[in-house]
Amino acid sequence: MTTGTHGDAARRYLFLLANTRPGGNTELLARHAAEQLPPQVEQRWLRLADLPLPAFEDHRHEGDGSYPEPTGHARTLLDATLDATDLVIASPLYWFSVSADTKLYLDHWSAWMRVPGLDFLPRLRGKTLWSVTALAGQDPATTEPLVGTLRHTAAYAGMHWGGALLGNGSRPGDVLRDTDALARAKGFFAA
């Protein structure tokens, strides 16, 4: 079902849940899509709220511009990111963009790119970045800033863009009534 340069047996999906409500619509949609992955495909699920990152500080123009090796939650997220072949950002649409936790995680990429010897960006090349999003409104055009952020991030990092799976839901469980989104979820990771 899943294709790509890695082969099914070697695929490792990292699902980063970036919603503020456990079991929210975005997570439900992501889990529905993940159920379609072959059993030999490894899945790891991390909730960004459970791994809080410190505020990002931009040190690019200080000294040699390098950053120290990350520790704590940042190290956990870095290692999980680099270990994955496929990175799934499961972020609800918040004010027409990614959640604050998603944005902070991506901000930390700027530091990880500058850790001596880490080779963060070269190690991202060839991985696939996916997006799963629930929105409260009916107009999918409102997700363009969110999708654009992640699509451009993939391009910048030399990653493949897997696409965006969109579903509709505001109240808990609403997305399970979005039959079109559930149908798209069945083949989403096969794309």
C-alpha cells in the first residue's frame, strides 16, 4: 500500500500530534489514516504538548552561529525526527495556520540546522513530510497558509511533500461524520 524509496518494511512514520485536546478531530483523522498502513510499517506517536520545548532563541548572528546539542524534550524530538522516514504533522487549523506547538517545533529546526556535526538538513533530505488537519469551517481554502507552511518547509529541507489530508470538525468527534475525509484517509499514505 505504501510506496516510496524506503520500501514498506523500512518505513518509519513519526506522527507529531500538535493539538491541544487529546483525541481531537485532527488526531482521530490521523489515526484513521494510519490504520491503513501495512502492519510492518513502524509508527511512533508523540504529542508535542507532552514534550514542551523552550522558547526558540535566534543565535545565528552571534559568534559562529552554532547551537549546542539539544537536550531533554528537544533531543527526544530531534532523534525521533531523524529516525523517521515519514514525518506526519497532525495540527488542527489554528487561526489559519499550524498550532503554536507545531510552529515552535519547526522553529527549533533552525537551531538543529546549526549544531556542529549534526547535519540536520542533509539527514532530512529524501524523507516525506505529510500534513493532517481538521478545520472547523467548510472552506478548505482557509488551510492554504497551514499547508503552504508545511509544503515550503518540505521543499526547503529537501523532503518530499506527501500532501495534506483535510477533514471537517469542530466539536469532539465531528470528523468521524466527515465521510469524504474518512474516504480520503483510506488511501492518503498510499499517495
